[in-house]
Amino acid sequence: MQSFANKVVVITGAASGIGRALAQQLSRDGAHLALSDVNMSGLEETQASLSGSGKVTLHTLDVANRNAWESYADVVVSEHGQVDAIINNAGVALSETIEKMSYEDMEWIVGINFWGVVYGTKTFLPHLKQRPEAAIINISSIFGIIALPTQGAYNATKFAVRGFTESLRQELKDTNVMVTTVHPGGIKTNIVRNGRMKTSLTGDKSLEQQAEEFAKMAKTTPPQAAQTIIDGTLKGKRRILIGADAKAMDRTQRLFPIKYTDIFNWVLRKTA
């Protein structure tokens, strides 16, 4: 992408966090926005915070619902006339051991974190291919690169997003559609507070305790994350790491592909 000015960008999970920050920055950059979330009041707050003059549409969307995606795509194209980029940002958290995890919780997180990305990508790809230049930006996680205990379900979805997107990138390499995978580290959002946090990385702790621990570890703000994503996309980066923590974990995994788990678990015990 050369610029987001006058481009129509679809953003899921836009009611808060990185999604809201992306909307704010892209609005300043002159983009037109199709924003969705399950939280309409949050979307309205996002819209009220925008400073650009581009067209903005809001829609309630359950990204785990395939039929909802098909209807949503029709509405967006009808309202905006085109789609130049989609940012599949919506995601949830689940912390539990694989042994104790319920199938219902597993199906819940897979539906949102993985199928939501698949549905968004496949639904809008035909429209994106009609544009002179277009982009698919799929949000994975540093947990799509490393795995830790109690994160089996979350790891599964984020590794899946990574594999799905990297394969798609190769399939579309000779087309007008640029494909990017994003791997954020700890971002100061409500993902833990809004998640299904059962057994934590450091043992049995309340949701409030886990949220407080995450807030201490998360060093990157949503606006910083959004700016990194936008800058990386404009520079044509196919893989974007966000935060010093993500870069350090990625580097450690490359150097110690098996032993990195012992290293990170030791750090967690020291910081808990």
C-alpha cells in the first residue's frame, strides 16, 4: 500500500484497544472506515473519537458467524462502493490447561480468533482483488511464534492465523493484494479482563490478579501498536512484530527453539 488516503478500510474489533487506535490513526490519514464489533456502544465511542473527514460506518458483527460475514460484506460494499484493505483484528483470550479446558471454551476461542480471520479474509478477498492495490492484515500474536503452558487454545488459534496468512501471502504474491501477519507482544488492552481466564501462567489467580499482572507486563500502548502496523504496511512488510518484548521473544525462540520454554518460564516465576 502506498497510502491509506481515500482508501476504504474494514476493521474488526474496533470498539476498543488496537482496533480503536487503528481507526483513529487511519481516520487522521484520510481513510474511509467500515468498523465492526459485537459492542455497538464501544463502536460509537470509537466513532466519536475520530478526527478525520472520511466516511465511517458502524456494524455489529460476530466474527465467528460465517453467514453474518457474507451479509456484512454486501452492506460494506453497498455503503462504500469498494474495499481496499481489511484488518482482521478481533480476538479474545483464554487461559487454561489443556487437560481442564472445556470443549465449549475451545470452540469459542477458535471461532473468534481463527475462523473470524478466515471468514473475513475469504469474504472480502474477491472485492480486494478488484482494486489497483489492496491489503489483508491479519493480527496473530507473539503467541503465534512461541507457546507457553495454559495458553494451548490461544496458541493454537494464533499459530493457525500465522500459518493461514503466510500461505495466503505466497498464493497472492503476484497479485495486487499485499498480505501481512502481525505479531503483537503485550499491548495495554482489556483482552485479559474480557477473556476467559481460568488457570493463569503463574498458577491459580483471580481474573483481577491476572489483569493486574498483564497490565504490568504490557509495555506497548494501542496507539503505538496501531502506528507500527500502519507504518509496516506502508513499507510493504509481510511480518510485523510489535514491542520490544515480542522482538526479544522471537529472537530467543530462533536461538533456542526448544529451550526457550524453560527460559520464559523462569522469567515468569521471577516476575510473578
